[in-house]
Amino acid sequence: MLPRSTLPCLLLALATAAAPAVAQRVPPATLTLDSTSAAALRRRQPRERPDTIRAFPTRKLGEGVYAVLGDTGRGSEGRSNAGFVVTKTGVVVIDALASPAQGQTLLRTIRTITPLPVRWLILTHHHPDHTFGAIVFKRAGAKVIAHPDRRTLASEDGDDAMVSAWTGVLGLREMQGFAFADTPDIPVAHDTTLTLGGREFVIDVPGTAHTAGDLVIWLPDARVLFAGDLLIEDGVAMVVDGSSGGLLAALDRVAALEPLQVMPGHGRIPANPMQLIQLTRCETLALRTKMRNDVQQGVSMSRALASLPPADRDRAVSRNSRVRRNAVRIFAEMEQELMHSSGELSAKKDSVAMLSCPR
């Protein structure tokens, strides 16, 4: 287990088993910081104040389909992406950002495009940086569409601890007015097609990939895909709450759609969606191959990790930190493979897939 001090940094450290889902509660009216969260707040990088921003930048991806652009060039460390679709009867929002303040700015952003009411909010997964703004849309009357499985490492100590730690990351101002709002009004646990406002939304449930509660949103008429954190701009998608095998299977499903536009969970929109899908696949395959070889040769996990670039101090989701934390998860997966007859088949499948990756 990683040191406890990494939790407030971004609440996504490794857990070998997901915690049980917990009941959602409104946090105390006055948010306070424990010493660990206060230390995280002092360390955090300077960030924009959403309450001082009229609107986030947007990009039109298709007819009535808009991306709300987060930070670029920062991988998972930057503000996440979101999106929305304008239908005949209202707006469908996809992901809610990381705080009520960010959610309010997202709502103002939508208002620069359309005055129609926000009728639905779809969540691609249950990590705080994509869901803690959901209360803004819930209070505006939106129905929440999400996977019912909320289990993540961030919630293993309960909702109050998660809110306290996340407040340490973003600050009290951003979190004012917070309450949990990611329990779905419309739960989606299997592949589903919904007609919302007269428009077809195909919601793909890829299984445990980035998390146990992943959803991928596909708009077939515009050939636009909202991938959540299955895709990150630098190709290093995290699997500490999921599995690398599940991620590879999810990427195959996404690639089969041949999207014209893909919105990753963090970072720039790729000019060529298939290139980002392939980059993510190759990054994952390379780490699986290394960890598999180390396990087969009897190398300890500590020695296997020592051969990777060091993690960045107090940056739990920098690229190097993501690679190392993924390596811990994948090492454990490879140990399990070694104990089962499916391991040889999995290794052969990875080897074939690696042939399309650059040397």
C-alpha cells in the first residue's frame, strides 16, 4: 500500500481490493481541514479559480455536441474535460468536473451556447475529479445517469474522509455547497441505448478497466465518443482502481467504433482518435510485458519497480507516478496469471498485439 500521505494529493492511490460502496451523505455544513489535508493544500500547484471565470473554453465536435476543454499538457494532473449535447428538449451533460465551483462554471459555459434546461447528467465513472460538481446539475433538476458501482480507493475510508481530503486538494472556496450527487437516478450496469431529447445515446459498459463503474458514451449520428479516463492525452490511463486486461478489452471496443472525434478524460482532443487509442494500448502492453517477464523470472515487486523512473514527490498522478502505480497493479495481475492456465494465452495475445506498437 502506498503511504497514507498520497491520498489527499489526488485520492487515487492503489488498493488491491475495491472498498464496498458506501451510503451517500451531505458533508458537515462547515468544511474543515485535518492536518494532512492542510498540508496537501499548501503543496498544491497554483490553479485557476472557477468563480472568477465566466466560462471554460469549448469546442464543437458535431451537430449539437460540445467539448468543454480542461487543461492540456498536464496529463491527469490538470482539470478534467467534460462535454454536453444540446437536444430538442434539453441538455445532456457528460461529467461534472471536480467541485461545485467548477460545476457552476460548467453550467455558465453551457449557457453561452443554449438557454435550454439541463435535463440529464451522465457520469463516465465515480472519481471525484469528474463527479464532485454533480450537485450543481442535480439541484438544477438533472437526472443522473451513471454506473451503480461507486467503489474506488477514494471512498474506502467513507464519504466524510473523501470530502475532507479532496477539500485539501482544491480548497474550501471551491467546495462550498458540496453534497454527493453521483448515485444514479437511471443506473446503467449493462450496454444500453437511451433516447434523450430525441437523440440516441449508446452507453457502453466496458467492465472493470479504469474503474469498476466505467461508462463510455457514443453518439452514433455524430460519431463522437466520450471515453472518460480510459483515455488520457499522454497514453497512460490509470488502472489502480481497475485492471490492465480490462483496459485493453475496453480499448478494443472503443477502436471498433472508429470514432471521428474522441474526448479523453484529461488533456487535448486528439487530431487522430485511433492514434491515442493505439498509444494507450501500447503503453499498457509494454508495462504488462515487463511485469510479466519480471514475475516469470522471480523478480520481486520492489526490484521490478526500481527499474522504472521514480515517482514524483507529492504528485500522485504525474506521468511517472501513474506508470509506477499501474506497475504495482499489473505486477499483481501477472502473479495471478502465473497461477492460472489462462496466463499463457494472455501472454500470446499481448505478444501479437505488441507487433503493431513501435519498437
